[in-house]
Amino acid sequence: MSAEDLRVNEQIKAREVRVVDNDGEQIGIMPLKKGLSLAEEKDLELVEVAPQADPPVCKIMDYGKYKYEQAKKAKEAKKNQNVMKTKEVQMSVNIEDHDFNTKVNMAQRFLENKDKVKVSIRFRGREITHKDLGYDLMDRFADELKEYGRVSSKPQLEGRNLLMFITPKSDKN
């Protein structure tokens, strides 16, 4: 539940509430007015933290400080999240070894940067009759990169293109 969804002071609808003070100690179940007066004595707000409970749980806290800390946590979580981009490596069926190694190194660099790699082979003209060469090339490509990533979608033919996706190995493995 985000800080904006919480009810504060007069917004609380329940007649009786379970009150917890700002140190986390339970004060007990009491009428809403008594809970509000306790919060007012401490110059804090009464915030409904668990409205689904019976009676609802309300905590005496500094609501402004709480909202600020929640926003700070959300910002930190967003900063730590990994956004995976998709980078593409294109080849043709009759690629030379040096060019192939260059493409492998490029894909390896993408995977080390935690980017997803889309490998595509375009068949031109009559090359489409030799699909097996494309599949062999894809297998060789995947084999070269097996220590940096894993094949997330096997090679598939879409029109004149043979496509395969490789995702980076996660740090958890």
C-alpha cells in the first residue's frame, strides 16, 4: 500500500481502532476520538496502516516524514532495477570466420552489459533453400556464447529471417 492510499486523522472512518504508538508498541483498542487525541498530544498524526483488519490498525507517526521515506525507498528501488535492452546482431549464411568472430565478440559485449541479444540471419535469393546452414550457424553462435548467456528462444524462421534470442546469465545462477 503506498503512502497516498493511507487515511490520516479525520479521514479514518472506523469507530474503534487498534492504536500503535510511533515506537511500535501496542496501546490497545480504543474509540477513534481517543486515538486522535493521543496523536495530537504527541504532535503527530494517526495513520490507518491496516484498514482490512478488524478493528483497523492505526499508527501514531509523523506522516510527512513517512511519506518522504517511502518516496526515497521507491526512488532507490527504481535506481537499482535493471532495464534490459535488446541489441541485434545480423549475419548472412555465407559469413567468413573473422566476421563471425567479430559478431560473437559484439554479442558477448552486449551480454556482459546485461542486454538481451537478438541474432538474425537474412536469407537472400536462393539461400532460403539451405535453411539447415542457417540453423547450423545459429547453433555455432549459441555455442560460442554459452558462458555469457543462454538461448531464451530457439532459432525460428520468420519469412526470410531466422531469429534467435540470447539472454544474459543472471548473477543469481
